[in-house]
Amino acid sequence: MLKQTLITIIFVITPSYLIYSQDRVTGKEFATRSEVITQNGMAATSHPLATQAALDILKKGGNAVDAAIAADAVLGVVEPTGSGVGGDLFAIIWSSEKGKLYGLNASGRSPRSLKLDYFKKNGYDFIPSYGPLPVSVPGCVDGWFEMHDMFGRLPVRDILQPAINYARYGFPVSEVIAYYLDNNTQLLKDYPNIKETYMPGGRSPSKGEIFKNPALANTLDKIARGGKNEFYRGSIAKTIDAFMRSQGGFLTFDDLARHHSEWVELVSTSYRGYDVWEFPPNGQGIAVLQMLNILEAYDLASMGFGSAEYMHLFTEAKKLAYEDRARFYADPRFSEVPVSQLISKRYAAERRKLINPSKAASVYEAGRPEAGNTIYLTVADKSGNMVSLIQSNYRGMGSGMCPPGLGFVLQDRGEMFSLEEGHANVYAPGKRPFHTIIPGFITRDGKPWISFGVMGGDMQPQGHVQIIVNLIDFKMNLQEAGDAPRMHHIGSSEPTGQQMTDGGVLLLEDGFSWEAIRSLLEKGHKIQWDLGGYGGYQAIMRNEKNKVWYGASESRKDGQAAGY
């Protein structure tokens, strides 16, 4: 009995950074495995079947774009809790032939027949999370074909065939996805066609069970044969139109037929000699650049990973950037977004002055710049092309609106609009909502270095910054940078209208020392523990000296990095 009590006491008082996983002879104590290193091609996704599908496409002569589309299509089948053809897509593509980056914004717009007055007349303060009202045009399929038309090599039929096969013949459900499938279906089961599609036998499939989605197989087959017109102007569009009308929704055939993706100019900032690339709004990518600009003036390396000093500065930089995010980030076709000012070093210097190194702020105001739930994957091929792609339904499986016979759920991105008149992100017909999903890319001296992403709502910019700091300041390798414990600050002001009044809450994963936590509490931070809210990371790095690819896939998801 005495021995058992002593063991318990030792466990309780032992710093959490000493009780990670198995001992390893190399690397950090929190690393779950080594990086994967290959010569020809690499894929890193949140599911091994998607990773293997990407590699199969590469081995058949496809390039990184072909393989990324194949992997994304498979993820829509095997991980419907985060992705699917009912959602949106963003992609950063490095073309080795052109020697430059391309950015594709494949996010959809709000229904043209739904007006702001509808929400006001019906007493809405915020757009609801589920049902027909938050549904916007799904941009994923158009994104696939835009990427393929610009860069693809293999026929679309060959690219989509792995996903069609898994949907038609089934696949074993993995552990983390089984958990989220149960959570999502319990939440959405009373919405039309959810039970029929995702709950065979009255429940969602558990770990290891074979799950089939023949309706989705037929949908993907139609897309493979008929192209994007089949989705946006053909039988699939007609089914969506009729279904939404029957549910009291506003998304129409005309909305789908008008949809188009956009190739956009990416924006960047330098961070200690590295160029970090993100999408401009309507997404939240520039929050990454704003945070990095604020943090660059501090000697984070000497502070050390997991130190209270670093964690405090990170959190305050996040609060500052997210106040601007709440006020300015929106569809630039409807509101002027001062991107160049927000991501300037001069602006960061002014914002940095507001940080008290000894005290957490309860409130920050947005700055005054001068005028002027998701999957992530990355693929690289032997020619040097790289794709950083993120795709999502939002809130896991989306709106709950599952059109009959199609096998997928429509996204609920429209929830992210504000209903406050005059706000940059206020709802308007045919407008893209503020968007959370952001792929990332880093170059050095004009050459590709890392393609990476961290999925997970407002965690994404915070995750990007932590990965970059881990790699550059704390000298972690690609796998360690993703396995390292993360922090996630919640409670900032939001583009939907909520305001931070109490400083929010800093959520911490296991692995930070009690000394650091105590110091943060003394500075006035509210600290809580959370399970599963820290995103999911995949990455590929180019080592130009040895002409090899490094791949990493963190342990929080069911993913895999693999190559050949």
C-alpha cells in the first residue's frame, strides 16, 4: 500500500515533460517518431489510405497536383468528419517549372436570394450553426478542376478512382475518425438523410468496421465522367437545389452555376530570413504574418520552448492580431482590407508597444492601420512540385444538410458572417464569408522549403506560428515541431461580432511545466486544459543539399507521412 501511494505521489509531482511517450535514442523527448525521408515523392495526410492513394498516383506518372486531388477525394470518403465535396478548398502550389507559388481560393459564396433583412426580421443575432441558413456554395469540386486544368497530368477519372473504390467497396474506419463520426452523427442524426448515409444499422461505424457510402461513390463517378459542370450545372446541382427548397433554404441552382474559384496573389512576411506565405482575406492567413512580425523583435530562442516568457508573448501577440482579424478580415470584393498595412513591420512595431511583459491584457482594441473542423494534406513529386492543400466542411460534418442520394453534407461556412450592419464581414448576397482554413508555405532565398498546415478553426494561425517558431527559433526537426505540446488561446473578438472583454482563456496540452504554468497564472492568464482542440499537422520539407524530401505527420490524428 505504501509503495502504491509513493508511486502515485511521484506521478503527480513529476513534471509532465518527463512523462511523454517511449524513450528514444535521438530527438526531443516529445517526438513520436523520426521524420520520413525519401528521394522521389512524398505525401502527408490525416489518413494512411489517402497518403497511399497520393503515392499510387505519383507512381503512375501523376504529379503533385494530381496526387493532392486524389488524396483529398479519398479523405472526403474516409474522413467525412472534416472534409468532402460539400465544403471549400484553398491550395498553395509550388511549380518547379515556373519557379513560383500559385494560390487558389476555392471558397464559395452566400446565396443570392438570401438578404440581410431576412435575419433581422426573424430575430437572429448570429447565423445559426446548422440547418439551411448557414449553407454557402461548396467550392471544393471547382477547386479540383481549376488545379487540374492549370497543372494536372493524369485524367481526372484515374485521379478520382481510388476515392470511388473506397466509397463503393468500403474501408475500415480508423480510431480518431470513428470517435468524431460518433460525435457528429449524434449531433446531426435528426437532420435529413444523415442516418441513411452515415449510420447504417442505426449507429455510426466503430473502429475497424467496414463502412461503405455507395451514394458518394455514384456522385464521385458522375464528377469523374461529367466534370465540374455535372456538380454545378448538372444532375447534382439540380438535386441540391430541390433539396434546399424543400428544407426552406436559399442555395439555388443559379448560385451553383455562377460559382468560380479564383487564382490570387499570396502575401508574405520575412521571419528571421525565411519568407512565410499565406492567403489574403477572405481567409485568416495574414494573422500568422501579423503574429510573426510582432514576435520577431524578441529573442525567443534564448527564452526556450515552453518558457512562460515565450508563452506569454505568443498569447499577447495572438490577442493583438485577432482584434484586427475580427475587425478587418472579410471578402475584399465587398470591403477594403488594408492587407499591406496590417502585415507591415512598421505596424507590428506599433502594436508590439501594447504588450506588457509582466501582465496579460484583458482587452485590446483593433489597430488603426494607415490607408494604403478540416483536413490538411501536402504532396511533393520528383520534379520538385509541391502542394499545400486544406479543405473543410466547417464544424466537422457541416450543416447537417445532406441532399438525398448524394452521400455528402453541405458546409455551414455562412455561419461565419456577422449580422452587424457596417461590419466588414457583414452578411451580403453573393459574398464569401470570413474563412478559417489556411494552407501554409515557407521559402528561403526564393526556393521552396516547407509546405505545411495545422487544421482546426481559430487554432490554425496559432498552430502555424507555433510550428514556424519551433522550426526556426527552437531548432526542432519537422516531426518534433508538430509533436511538441501546443497552446490554444480562445475568447478573442470574432469576425462574427463577439468581443473579448476578459482576456480569454489559454488552453494547454500536457507537456508544459508547472513552473511555467504558475508564472503564467501570476501574469494574469486564465489557464485551462483541453482535449483534442489543438489541430492536426502535416508537413513536407525540401532538403536541397541532399535532394531529398522530409515528411511529418503528427500523432494527434490518424495520419501518415510516406514516400518512395
